[in-house]
Amino acid sequence: MIGELSSLKELVELAEEGRFPCFQSNKTVDEIKVSAWRSLEIKNFLLVFFVEGKIFMEGYDSFLRFIENNVRESSKRWSIAGAFKCYID
């Protein structure tokens, strides 16, 4: 079915429908503190081609955020540490 689509827009729409377990769309939103008063919001839009264990892995979200926050907190003297993102691939 994917081979029959003629544009990227159609491909993304098909993924967002979520009809197929091995082809879906996923969006993640993260926030990086830039200063005491400002933060930067980062949105990632992903096409997921294989979702085996997806529900199981969603339980790791809080643990991965814990790791991210620890790295950022322990590396405050390097501004690039604010861009650290932790994923399981």
C-alpha cells in the first residue's frame, strides 16, 4: 500500500491513521531550559516502521527523563548538556 502513494503528505496521513501496527506516526515534545526565564520547545515527528514492544517501552519514558535530567543537572557548566536527549534504539 505504501508503494501506491504518490506524495509525502499521503504517506504521513497514512501513518497518522494508525491502521497498521508496523507503520505509525509518533510525535515527541521536549523542553530545554535556556535561561532562568526562557525555555526552548523541541518537537520531533517520527515515522515508526516497527512497533514490537511499543507499549512496553512507553513505560520507560519517566526513567529516560530521569536520566536526561541527571545529565543536565550534573553538567550545568557545559551549556551543550541542555541538548542531551536519551532514547532506546
